[in-house]
Amino acid sequence: MKLIYSQLQKLLPDLNVVPQKLRDDLTMIGHFTNYFEEIENEIVFDLDIKVNRGDCLGYFGIAKDLGVYYNIPLLVPQITLPKTLENLDIPIEIKSNDVKRVLALKLSNIKVADSPEWLKKVLSLHGINSINNIVDATNYIMLFYGIPSHAFDTAKTTPYLIWENNNNRFDKFTSLDGSILDLNKETLLISNQKDALSLSFIGGNNSGIDSNTQEIIVEMAIYNRSRVRKDSRSLKTVTEASIRLEKDLDTETIPMAFDQLINLIIDLGSGQITSNLFEKYLVKPEIPQIEFNAQKPSITSGINIPIDFVLDVLNRLGCKIEKTGELFLVTPPSIRPDITMEADLVEEVVRFFGYQNIPITEPLAFKDVTDITPKEIYLIDELKDKLVDLGYDEVLTWPLVSKPVDPKTVITTQNSINTESIYLRQSLIPSLQEQQDQYERLKLFSTQFFEIGKIFFQEGDKYIEKNSLGIYNSKAENLVSDLEKLGIKGKIVDKKYVEIILDDLPKPNSYAPQVKNFKAYELTSQIITLDANVSFSDEKDPVELIKHYSEIIGDKYLWQLIITDIYKDTKSNQFRYTFRASYFNIDDKTAKDIHLKSFGLKN
Amino acid sequence: MDQKLEQILNQYQEKIAQIVTDKDLETTRIELFGRNGLFNDLFTKMKDIEPQDRRSYGQNLNVIKNELERLMALQSQKVEKTVKTKVENQENIKALPKIGHLHPVTQTERQLNALFKKLGFSVYNSPEIVTDEFNFERLNVPKNHPARDMQDSIYIKEPEYLLRTQTSTIESYLLKAKSGDLPIRAAFPGSVYRNEKVNRSNHFVFHQYQAVVVDKGLTMKDLISTMDLMFKTLYGPEVVVRYRAKYYPEVEPGVGPDMQCFNCHGKGCPICKYAGWIEMGGSGMIHPKVLKSAGIDPNIWSGFAFGMGLDRWTMAQKNIKDIRTLMGGNLAYKPNEL
Ligand SMILES: [Zn+2]
């Protein structure tokens, strides 16, 4: 979410820390702030708001947190709306159980126009398009208080506004932006009996405000959040409103936010209130009373947090605190539905005391605790070490594959969006074959590698997982002798592959695996292999020669250097060595240049 | 042994080892064992030696002669082999030995396992196909919780069976299995699954590492100090990590470790998305509801858990730009390099 410093200061007039510090402090108290930037003379922050803090999807919630943290007052503007010109009740019916609270008012003599520049700027800094003064006012109040609202053109909404679940009355809904959505049986919507005018989180194109609009009904509502979430998910439509309404929002904040909204609309669109306030409050928040031990923040954090501070923070958060014997009875404010138990209060206190005040000292000391390591982990570690000692490389392949080995026992994923890989692998061998194909595409030959991983089967309604070892060796005869060295047996497939189920093997009681730093590379192109003949008047140690030329070529591009041929020319009495050098992550021409230069050859 | 004899032995041991041609071999043979060679000369000079030392001198001379003859025979085999006029096939006749390698993820896992083992931790594991109960409910994510997102989990059989989405799921199994055997110290690497489209920077399967402690009187200070050891082990003692408030349903208070950006040192750059810090994972004191659902009394026992992703770290360490490289991809090891 974006946060404009000057807008925040409307709620916190005493806030004047430098942007850098505000960014860091927001992050420290739990609102990770990626960065801030200066745009159009405004300082704009970019925050991640966590799912449990629906209240912080508006300036108001963030300002409350910062007010507590900096111990500065939160300014809540007081507003008295003008009286209604007509004693008229809006015909609204609430038929759905998913509505928690609704407020609505009718406004007449509206002048729909462009928004003033300041409003356009705020919306644009939040990535919201300016539509007109009325729609923009609802969006601005949503940004400010975190509660969405909606304005209907009464000319299009007569005779009623009905909040109801679809119950198959409407098939389709065309949203403001023109997308056509297929409605479900339960979709929560607002209709005028004939047509669906709006969903809980997106308005319809048949009731929107346009330049001819003169009279509007403005509503602000909070719903059962799971209903909104399900509707938004099933219709694959996410809006600024759905992001907020699917969180726990505070129904008690509605009257204040709604008054601000009406006030702003009158300000911008010069309308008059022409109905009584409609209000339906169906689900009130259940506010817990929490038994609280004021020592608990110190006990949990491991540092001393004075009780005065503890109580002061809770007080500033808006909690009601009563003392009962040794403990306190704490009633959190309705805007914080995430606070339901003592641990939540502890977190609040530590958060505002500052995580940075918890020192980094000694890690846990050794303690002799029962070893609960499953024995198969020891077996896996031991086998990996033995295979590495025999010159094998470890690879990892995808546990989800495109083809089943045995369709009768394969486990299929239901909703994998990678539609090519929907089966849980039943064998490692097809995956190792793919890895080998990949290596061959990269012109990497003479490889030998292994994988230890899970394979999966279904037996009736049971899901079975087994640990499996798969090995590949480009030299079939070496595979056989290596299996002998390992003392394990398995069925060899295609001469070069073998798979062994580890669950059936005996397991060691303990094993300490080697910890070593191995190098590994991302190959970004094919390996390039070039030969070079070099002659010497005397015979050389081939290993020394390989070391010598490897050093000349350098690590950066040399993949491997071998000698494929040594030839003695009896006439000239010279020894000719044929080198085969492979280069990696390099183009043909550069490889050739390096090659010729390194072996002192002419083009 | 006579000092002079010892000198001769050393000198010729070296010389013989350096012989590469038949010609040199023959020259040396004559030099040592020929009619006017060194040993004939030495045997002739035996008469000049004091009678009481003569016997042992002769014995030593024979020992050295035999040894040098043996070395010559050995070297003559080598010389013959390397000067064969042509090798029969294109097999690499001379190369450094093929070296085996562990996958970089395994390597990091082992490094961390070894670290925690020193503190008395076991290594643990549990199934990858899990139930909703272990992946969500027991971790304080009841049905309809905002932290749930159907799009994120890969289901085997909705809504009950899915592929584990996090290593905290292993923690659920661990706490349930060992609730009668407290305290607990366990660490676990694991593959976890998310329903993400595979591309350069995302994968449906990745690797996490988590450590869990249940004991009496654990504090956030213990948590942060122990987690800090993990980061210092991986990133070196100079690494700067800050610990801040962060929300995860299974912990409270939640703690988020951020590492100061290695590239800009906190100033802000594209790598850290201009935050100056890079989010490293998640941690916190185990939520009382999580302990309770495992049958552990949160009034007596406390716990902490911390975890981090291994893939990004591995990629940074090995200079890998594409996450697909790590699995079934273009990851390869130089055959002769550790
Ligand atoms: Zn940076």
C-alpha cells in the first residue's frame, strides 16, 4: 500500500520525523516499508500490510499505530453534517445474512464534475484513476479510513436497493469497467429487484455516476469477510474494495468515516442531504475481555519492560484496563479485532517497546536432548557421501512430472497451475533421464549423477511416500561395479540407470555427514569442446601438463581439460600431446580465441 | 647407515623418478650398475673399510642396490607406457580424477544441521502429502482465515489433502509426535510446494530450513540470539541482521529477520528494492494455540521457531540467476573441481 506523508500528517499533525526514519520505524513495528520516493513534491512510502491488520489498509489505522509508537496525539476531525431537507426514508431492504452494518443517505442537486487537483493527485499517487468528484470522494475516504463505499445514481436504482445473495436470480453482472462476471448462487449483491446494480466489492455499469447524475444514494457497508473473499476469488476479480472488505474491518468506524464521506461529497459536489440516515447494524463486534499479566511482556521478550510502560501502551492503543487482583482485565478497541488473547497484548507491548531493544547475546547453550532423528536421515546422508566419494554428482529434479509410470497408482494434483506437471513422480528414473537429456543438450557428456528424493503412490484411499535413490552412469560397467562397492542391489534400467527404494534397506543408528563447500555452476549455454596438439622435445607428466594449461586458461571459462592422446614421433623424437579443452558460459568465438592463445597456437 | 650411502640413495631416488625416456633410463642403469658403474666402484672400495664395520657396510650397500634396482624396474614400466606410439581409443587417457559433488542446497542443509547438532538438535522430517489439519489448523490458521489462500496450495484432494506449503507443517507433526517427550530441539530442511507458475524467479517447489525449540522459560532474546548464529554461520560474522515485528499466524510475537543489503549496505538499490534490507525469513515465539493443539501446556512450556528459504541464498552464493537451474535444470559441476 502507498502512504503519502502529507496525508498522514493530517491525522498526526505532530509527526515530523525524517522519511528515512519513518520508513525504518514503520518496518520495525511490523509494516514492512520497501522504500519511499519523492513524486510531485510528495513523499510516498510503499508498505506491505499483513493480513491480520485490515485496519492498516487506511491511513487511520497506520496513524493510530504511529501515534502510539511516537506518543503523539491522533487528530480525528469532528464533523457536524447539515440537516436533511426532507423527512424521507430511503427504501432499502437487507435480505442477506452476510451484511454486518450499512449506512446510507440520499443527496440531491449534485453537480458531477472533475475532482480538484489535490484529490486527483492523491488518488494517482495511490494508483487509482480519477473518475469524477463523487466516485473520487468514495475512493479517497476508502484510502483514509480503509472502508469502501459506493454511490448509486437514484435515477437508475428505483424503486429499491436490496442487499441479497443471488440465489440464481441473476446470471451475469457487468462491472463498472465493462467486464462481464458470471455470478454464483451465493454471490452477495445489491439489486433494485430487476437488475443487479452492484456487488459487495465492485459497482455495476448500469447504476454508476455520470455527468447527468443529479441525485445519489451513498452507502457504506461492511460484510462477512469470507463472503467477500469467496465472491472475489470465484469471480476472479480483485479490487481495492475487495482487498479491504475481505479483512476484518471495524463496523464501529463506519459512522465517523461515513460522515467524512458525506461532508467531502457536499464539499466537492455541492449537494444537499434529502433523506433520513438509513442504518442497519446487524452484526456487532464481539470484543473480548482479556486477563493480562503485566509481567508477561518482560517474561516473553527476555528484557525488562516496566509495568508503567506496559499499561501506558495499552491505554494509548485504546484498550480499557481494569485491575483484578494480580492481573488486569483488558478490553481492546473494536478497530483491533486481531487482539483476542494475552499473547496478542504481549506482542503489542513488545512491538511498541521496540524489537531493537532486545539485545543479541548468547545463543542457546548445548543441551542433551533425546535424539529423535529418524534413522532414514542417517542412511540418506551416508549414501550421499559414499556416492560423492565414488565421483557422483547430486541433482534434484521436479517432484511433479508430466507422465505417470503406472496410471493405476499415480497421485494427481487437482489444481496445479503448471498444467504440464500434475502427477507426483512414481520413480526417479524418468526424471534422471530428462536430466541426462538436458546435460546432453548442453553438450555435457561422461556424466554420473544421483538423486535421493520422495516417490509417491496411491493405494486405495491411502497416500504412500517412499525415499528413493536413483543413479545414472554414462559407463554401464562402472555402474555395476559401483553398486557392488556400495553393497546395494537394484534393477538396472536401460543399462545406465538404477533405482533403489531406501525404506527397505538397513539403516545406521547414527551418521555424521561430511560438511564441505562444493562448487556448482549455472550453465547458460552449451559446453564448447576444442582440441589442441602441442609437441615437446621431452616427455612430460600429463597431470602436470593439465595443471599447467588449466592455470593458463583460467577457472572462469574452463570446464575441463583432458589429454586424449600422447604420440611419440620417432623421426623428430618429439612428444605430441592432444588436449581436449571444454569451455562454458562463453560464445564460440571467444572460446576459440582463448583456446588458441592458451596453447600458443596460430589460427 | 653410512651417511654417504644414504646420500646416494636419496639422490638416485629423485633422479629415477624424473626419468621419462628409454634413453635416460639406459644411461642411468649404466651409471649405477654398469661395469664401471657406481656400485662396482663402491664394492671395490669395501677393502678400505675398517674390518669391524665391513660386514654392516656390505649389508647396507646391498639393501640400497636392491632398492634402486626396484625403482628402476618400476620407472621403466611407466616410461614404456607413456611413450607408446598411439593410444587405442578416444577415452580420456589422462585426466584428473572425476570428483563427486553434493547439491548446493544439500550442502547448506548440512552446514546448518551440523551447527544445530552442536546445540543438541535432532534432524527431523515428515510427509510431503499432508492434511489440512497439519498444514493449517494446528498452525493457528483455521478455515476462512485471511492467511489462507486456495490459489497458493497444491491440492491432492480438496479440501483435505495437499502438498505441504511450509516447513512449519513439519513442526506440526513434530509437536504432535513428541509432545510427551519434552523438551524438544529439532531442525529440519524440507521441500515445500506452492501453486506458482514456474519461471525465472518462481517455482512450485522450493526449500526451507526451520529450527524449533520447546522448553521452559524461552524468550525472544534466546530466539534472536540463536537465529543470529544461523545467519552468521551462513553469511559470515560481519553480516548485519535486524529483527523486527512480523506477522505469522503460528507465532506470537512474530519476528522478521532482515539482512542489510550486501550490495548497497543499507542505502537502497535494485537488489533490495530500495529498502536497504532483504527479508530473510520468519520466526517467533510458538503461538500458545499451536502448543495447545499439540497437547503442550503453554502455561508451562514455551517455544520458538525460525525458518528461512534456502533457494535464494544458494542462488546468491553460486551466482545462479534462474531458480529453475536448481532442479532438473542447468546446474552442473566441473568434473575435476571441488
Ligand atoms: Zn541494496
